[in-house]
Amino acid sequence: MDLRCQLHTDLDRGDNAVKYTLSGDGAGSIFTIDQTTGDIHALRSLDREEKPYYTLRAQAVDMDTNRPLEPESEFVIKVQDINDNEPKFLEGPYTASVPEMSPVGTYVTQVTATDADDPTYGNSARVVYSILHGQPYFSVDPKTGVIKTALPNMDREVKEQYQVLIQAKDMGGQLGGLAGTTTINITLSDVNDNPPRFSKSFFHLRVPESSAVGSAVGRIKAHDLDIGRNAEVEYTIVPGDGGAMFDITTNEHNQEGMIILKRPLDYESKKAYTFKVDASNAHLDPRFQSFGAFKDTATVKINVLDVDEPPVFNKPSYVMDVYEDTPAGTIIGAVTAQDLDASSSPVRYSIDWKSDLDSYFDIDPVEGTISTNELLDRESIAQHNISIVATKLNSPVLSSRVAVTVHVLDINEFPPELSSPYETFVCENAKVGQVIQTFSAKDQDLPTAGQQFSFKSPKEDLINKNFTIRDFGNNTAGIVTKRSGFRRRLHEIYFLPVVIDDNGYPPKSSTGTLTIRVCGCEADGSLLTCSAEAIFLPVGLSTGALIAILLCIIILLVIVVLYVGLRRQKKKETLMSSKEDIRDNVIHYDDEGGGEEDTHAFDMGTLRNPKVVKENLFRRDVKPEMKRGPRPPVSQDSADIRDFINQRLKEHDVDNSAPPYDSLATYAYEGDGSVAESLSSIESLAIDLEEDYDYLNDWGPRFKTLAGIFGEQSETQSDSTTTENTH
């Protein structure tokens, strides 16, 4: 690029006395100045797209002294644009897709080209788009670069990939403009516009009759030109010949139709099956339903191949019952198997020895009858599971098995009885035909499940005019009244016999007795009382009032018992010595005598008879730890009594086991006519009271004994006084 401009100052007279300087953007590298003339030159080409303008500063200075002759001047050099850049597609090449069968004008994608020239100056940056390759399938908008379909009903199955070449040209597309191109790879995406089609209309399959149920016996396939989910095929069997025997499912990997056997095949019953199969799309597009039915139909014929098969039992399993203790050799049942092949070979039966190790059963090899080999015990084995083998006579290799379950039944050993002792009552106001009690029965035989009981009145009780038995048929029965007007005062208790039968083998029966009490009831049938004495109670009191009265009486009795108990406790505490104060050891007894008239409970003469004094008497206040020697019997004279008392006192004084506190020892012997008064070690004050006790005889027989005792004392005192006076 040739750039020339000149700076000049009025002070420059052409005598080379002025020097010009240049500074700013690109000074010295891009721009240079002639110091003498002031001409500015560009050292290299300028690119507007790189830098659109430059700011420079120039100044005139003295050549000799470098002194500025005038102020510094600033100026701008603007780079003028020319069309030197072609349009560029920065994001190319492009990839796009559009559904097949799209209408004309369907949007595909948009491309954009960029021109680096100045858009404000001329047409250098004005871009126009055009399609160079890809017609007549697609078109491009010249201004926006939007690409659309230009041909209707483009079919993916015909052509799937398209490559379109787009050009962008500046200068508005005029001659001399620069251009750039890009490539767009357009793919037609699939839509479900094709139905599935069978490769042939008739399929012929051969299946052995021994094929297992649930196995695949054949495959057919309908082809769909679509891909992905649009190519998924559903197969269905048209209702008809093979619908009950076969089913068809779709293999997800290859979209094949797999024919599945639903039921066992039998060549002898039917040798061939013919049915139709429909193949249709799972996901339909409603836009293309007008094209026709999106399904195809084919005919399938399956020939059943004959296979030599084992015998077939007429039942999948057998259940037999036999009572325990059944004699050996008794036939309990039979199994039947036959050869269904055309040869129809005879069948032989046997018992698998592994299922009957103890040989409880035997089987007839020709007839298939099963019999017992020995006595069966239900308590040992209640159920036998044996396996019967059926084998073809002309082909022993072919055999089949069947399970036989033998239940050992319990012999009816126990008669039925009432399930519980029922408390039955009938109201005095009961009506005729009223069920007053429902009862049931029980049986000790096992199992309890399945037991049936029947109830009836005994023959001799059929003339009962009061009650009857009604069997409900569900192992229960009821007591039904045959009359009304029951009265407790006339008849309080009735006994009703009932006969109970069971359904065991052999059948058992028993007779039970139901006790029926006549009771008083309210109007609604609720029980009031069954006591005969309650008849005489005031009828004005209700049940609630009677209960309240009974509760009050019980509370009063409890209060009285507590009060008496507290009084006795207090009395016992006052009479007995404190456990802390042990200076007195008085033993208290709560035994009460029979009164003054009780002359037989204790012999009063024993207190006066020294012969009844036993040997080896010990103290009762402490437990003796040492044995004492035998003592001689005490005579009746006073000298013996004194010796006896002195001996006892000495024993107590030297007794180391005696507690160190005062002890009351009672000897219960005073002697005949003793004048020594109290023999206790504790001195007592004797008071002689001269009183006449004859008035006690006037008090009646209760005081007869007391009057006799005090009367004897009075006579003894009188005799003593007379004797003293005599002396």
C-alpha cells in the first residue's frame, strides 16, 4: 500500500533550518517521516480488518537546537476498506435431519456466513446465499440462509442421505464479489409409513407331539422397511383352529414371530392345525393411515408328527382312604393307564420300591388294583405317599409315573359327649317353642375336622311335655320349650336326656343329661334369680337395689372386722411387756374358759393333788440348756411343801441359764387347807374380807359353782377361827 502525506510549517523557508518529528501509533514501525520535507510514508501494507485507524503526533523543531518551533499537532490516519475478505462459514460443515415424507417448505436448518469487510462501506460485507448442489430436493433463502425441503414425499427407504453445497457471496452477489461455500449433510429420519409384509403367504411347520408345553415350535417373520420402533411388529393368531393350542410372541431382537405351544399335542387326536397370523405395527402414525391397512396376514399349517409315547394315566394323581387295622390283602383302590399310540401296547403296573420301603402295599401288575400288605397303624404313619409306574409291554423303556396318596383313617373309638357342662335355665315367662339353650358336642377321636354330630331325644323321652331337642344340622342343637307357665314353687329343676350320634366308623353314640333350672326373668328375658327363697322377697326391689343393699352390708361387716382387730391389737400391746423393757417376763395367753358352768373341761382337783405333779418340770419363760435331776414326789404335809418350794428357789438361784431379771414362777399347787397363802416369790398383800356369799345362791344356776366355792371358803375361815379361839 502506497501512503504519502506531507507536514509543513510556515516557519520552514526551505533553508533546512526546520526538522520534523513523528510519534504515536506505528511511528517508526509502520509510518516514517522525512525530517527535512515532512513527508510521511507507510513502511508496509495496512489492513483495515487488523486496525482501522492510527493516531499520530507531529512537531517542527529547530534543526540545530531541537527547540520546538510550534506546538505538537495530532492527526488520525483512517484505513479505507476494500473488498479483500470472502464470506466464511465458521460452523461448517453442517449436519441436519428432516422427517421423510415431509411437505415442501419444511425447515431443515440455517447456515450463516461471516464477512470481515466493513459493512458500512459499500457492499463488501453484503452476503447472498445460494445452493450449488442439492437441487431439486432442498432450497435456501438467499438472505437468511434457512434451508427448507423443496420436493414433497421424499422417502427414506428410497434415499436416506443427502449432501447439499451452499455458497455465500459478498458484494450482493454481483460479479466480482468474493464467495465462500459449506457442505450440509442432511439425513431423512424414519416415520412409520410402511406396514409389515410377510415374505410369503403360507408357512408350513412340522411339530412332534412330544413337544413340551411352553416351547417354541416354529418361527415366522414379517419384514418392515422402517427402522427402530417404527419397525416393531406385533403378531396375533386369528381366532379359529389354532387359537386354543398355540400362541405367538415377538422376538424383540429380530422381530420374528415365535409360535408357542399352549397345550399338549396328541397325534392320535388331531394330526394337523391350520390358522392365520396377522402382523401389524405396534406404533401407528395417523398421518399415513390413509395409505391402507398397516398389517399383513399369512396362513400357518402345523403338522403333528407321531412319537412313540409312554402310557398315560387317566388322572394326574390319586387319593385313597383306608381304615387302620384293615386286614392284609384288602383292595383300597386302583389306577388306570393306557397307551394312546396307534400300536396300543398293553400296560403293566408296579410300585416304585423307593416310595414304599416297608412294602405296606401291593399292586396287581395287570389290573392296577392296590391292596394292603400288612396292618396299618394310623398312630405310626397317618399318610403314605407311593409312586406307581406304568410301563408299555412292547417298549419297556417308555414308562410313566403317578403319585398315589393313601390316608390311614382313624377308627371311631370314643363316643361323642357334650362339649361342656351347660348351665341352662328356663324363665317362668318363657313361651312355647322358645330356644332356651344352644349346645354342641365333642369327640376325642382324630381328626376333629370333618366330624358330624346329630342330636335327638331318647325314645323313652319322646312323651316329654316340657322340653324337646332340635338338631340344627351344624353340629349344634337347641333345647326348645313345649309349653309355658313354668313355676319354681311347683318344680324347680328338670333333667333332659339327649342322645348324641357321630359319623365315625363304626358309629358311636352316647346319652347326656342337661339340667334345666326354672328362674325368674325380666320381661326382656334377662335373668333375675334362680333361688327358690327369692320368691318371698319384696317384689318392689329391683336388681340394682338388691345389689346396693348387699354392698352396704359387706362394707359394714368389713368395718366391724377392722374395728375388732384394732381393739385386739391395742389390748395385746397393753398386756404384753415391751420388747425393750424386759425386766418383767409375763407370758400372756388369750385362751378363754368355758365359764362357771364348765366343770368338765378341767379337773379342779388336779390343782390340789400333789400326785399329778410331773417330774422334770422346766421353766416356761426361758429355754433350758441343762438337764435337772429327778425330784422326789411331794407329800401333802406342809413340811414337804416348804422343802419343795425351797428346793425350787435354790434351783432358780443357781441356774446360770436364768435371765438376770425377776421372773414369775407359778407352781399351781397350794396344798389342802394351806394357810401359807401365796407361794409365789413375789410377795402379795392378803386381805381377809369377812363377807357372806349366800346371796349368790339366789342368782340362779349360772352362779351355782361360784356360790359353792365361796361357801367353802367361808366355812374354812370359820373353822380356823374356832380352832384359834380354842387354843
